[in-house]
Amino acid sequence: MIALNDFGRQWQVVAPRVLEAVARVGKSGRYILGAEVERFEAAIAKRFDVTHAVGVGNGMDALEIALRCLDLRLGEKVLTTPLSAFATTLAIIRAGGVPVFVDVDDFGALDLEKCRRLLERDRSIRFLLPVHLYGFVLDLEKLLQLKNEFDLRVVEDCAQAIGARAVGTVGQVNATSFYPTKNLGALGDGGALLTNDADISRRASALRNYGQTSQYVHETLGLNSRLDEMHAAIMTDALLPELDAWTKARREIASKYLAGISNSAICLLRPPTETKPVWHLFPILVAAHKRDHFREHLRSCGIQTGVHYPRLIPEQSAMKSVKFEIEGALTNSQKFSASEVSLPIHPFLSKTEIESIIDACNAWQA
Ligand SMILES: *Cc1c(COP(=O)(O)O)cnc(C)c1O
């Protein structure tokens, strides 16, 4: 079976460096918030060209902490997408905000034109939380224009787009996740806030550690959301150094799919090449009533597929108990949730596997 992710193959590549990192941290006797986390923070800040990075427990906490650092008020609206990991919205709710769902565009990302129309109507809105979904890059110029024109506080959810050029440079904060399936995944949970704002960085460092500013001094009610020394060391030594090669591999596979898949029943998404997507996923669209059939066909060819995401966030039953708003019709979002299928695109796919995925797509009779 060709799986969506192949951690076994990844382990073969990274094992010696992971084990060395584990031994070093084990021997050091320092397991929480020490030199390894600082070293990792310095490394990712440099790699992503920002002045500050704060390692936290996971991507959802990174988003919550980011919103809190930008002084989100209780009950304040946050424009966001209904098509994402549930964590994107859950972070808004946990930070005390009210999610306002705006439809997505033709690439599955928050529609910035529709956001603009809403912002023009409701000048009280100060927060925007877009997601660089699938590893595609939102139109950053448009995002910057919106931010400046409406004086917005923007948190970019970069959990699926780490390594993409200029992603995370518009928002005051870029929040990302090191969940194992992500393009830069840890061997466990992890996340980070990236920012050029020293004050945000300082506040985030306190918030991740019970709101502690110095030992036993608590000025705000924080979280317990610390990145482990072990994961920090593993990421600095074994995973981060591979990110560029893995991103390159994902892009090469995407080009092969885009050139090779040719089936009138399959709609390929072609984000503009100059935006340099990092292809966290390879999403395609098929007719909603044929999706199960397509996935079954691929399964019978030994290929695992995914769906991102089968149910829109405002339609989750957990949302029944919270306040949220929906802006206009969510037509494109509905289309993605009913029609999207993700093909395997992890960097360890072999040439033969890539070809067999292309062949299986082309052989499908809808
Ligand atoms: C994975 C993901 C998150 C949450 O990250 P965790 O580390 O699992 O908390 C948030 N947003 C998006 C878009 C994601 O893909």
C-alpha cells in the first residue's frame, strides 16, 4: 500500500541523528526549556528570516498564544476559513474570540475579496486568521493591503506551508505546527510562533509557561505549552536540515502529477508557479457523488488517499455550543469538502510509486 505518509522511510533517513540528539539531551539532564529549545528557536528564526521564534507545545497553542499576544478581546470577531484543521477555529474560541467564517477561493484558501467586502461593512473587525492551506501560498500582496487598509492584526496559520517563500511575513505572527505529518514534523507534538516583534516574542514566551515572567512571578494567566528539549534537539539536528530537500522532492512530485494526470473526471489545482507552493498535500477535485468511487478505485490499486476536509468547521457538532458567524454562502467551501481528494505526496515516494499513482488516476473511469 502506498501510504499518505511514510514515517518508516523517514526514520531510515534521520535515525542516526535523532538518536545522537536523544543521547545528548538525556545526558544533559535538562529536559524542559533549556539550551536545545533556544538553539532550535534561533535556527528556525534564521531559516524563516524573522527575528524571533518561540517554541510551544503544538500548532493550536501557537495560534491561541498568537491571538492573545495581539490582545484579542473577549467576544471579538476573527475572520477565518471554514475549511481547515479544526484546530484553527478552536484556537480562536480558546482565545476568547468569535470565529466569522468567510468562503474560500478556487484554491481552497480564505477568499480575501470576500473578506474585504465584510471589512468594508464592519469597520469594527480587527482580526484575520488565514490559513496557507495545502501548502499553497495566499496572495500576500492582497493580504498586506487588507492588513494596512483596515489596520488588522493578522495571524498566519502556516502549519501546512512551512518552508514556503515569504509565508508568515505579512502577519504580525506566523503560527506553525510540527505535528508529524507536517512538512517539518517532529517525532511528537510541537509548534512555534515566528515574529519580528520583540514584545510579542517576550509575551509568548511567558504565556507558554503559565504566564511566568521570571521564576514564580505570574503577570498573566498562561498555558502550559512548552516545547520539549528532546523534540527541539531532534528537529534542529535531524529534521530541519532535511526540510529543503524534502520540499524540493514534494515540488518535483507535484510537477510530475500536474504533467502526467490527464483524466477529464479529475480537476487538478494549479497554483501560480511564482507563488512556489510547498505541496503539503496534493489536492484534486472530483464530482462529489463519484468521490467514494474514485477513492475505492485508488485503494484497489494499492494507493491510500485522504480528504481535507470532509466536514466544514461550522458544521461540526462541537460548534453548536459556541457563538460564531457565517459571512454569506460558503459555496466554494462546500465544493471542496464534497469533492476534494488528497493524493500521497510525501518526499519518500519512489519513481515507480509516483508513476503508479499517475496511472491509477488516468485509468479511473468515473
Ligand atoms: C495541523 C494544523 C493545525 C494544528 O496543529 P497541531 O500541532 O496539531 O495543534 C492548525 N492549523 C492547520 C492548518 C493545521 O494543518
